[in-house]
Amino acid sequence: MIERTRALAAMRGNTRVFINLDATTYWSLLGHVDCIVGNSSSGIMEAASFALPVVMLHAPAGARAARNIIDAPAETAAIQAALHNALQPEFRESLRA
């Protein structure tokens, strides 16, 4: 997975791959991103504190514990639709309350 992710990042501008960041660096980076995509518990726990949208792939049953999480199957069209919704200014603003 790491090699596939690095290969994808190499084809895209403004893309970085980070592995095993310390907590302070990770939390600092959360303040600079528009959305998290994946199946990390960070999307459930830390991202809500930043009012950060999360597109959760293959979310476990009951994982949608916060309004910032948009569940999506690991399918291109579904991920694109979820990202479109997550990146809408209205959605991000609704998380600040």
C-alpha cells in the first residue's frame, strides 16, 4: 500500500506521503488539510476536534459517531461524490457548531 501511495503521489503535484508522524506534527498538519480520506480511527477521533470532514472508506458498523464523517464504499464514483460533499464550504461550516 505504501508503494502504491507513493507512486500515486509522484504523479500528482502538491501531494505528500507521511508515515508514522509524531502526535504534535500530525495535529499541526490536520489544521492545514481540507479533508481526510481513509479508514483511520483518526477520522473518528481527532478530525472532529478540527471540524475536519472525513470520507470514511469501509466504515465499521456504528463508526459514524460524528457529523464530520461521510461513509463511502471503496469505489471511485462513491469516493468522488463523498469528496465533493465533504469539500463544500457549507458542509465544513456546519461542523463548526
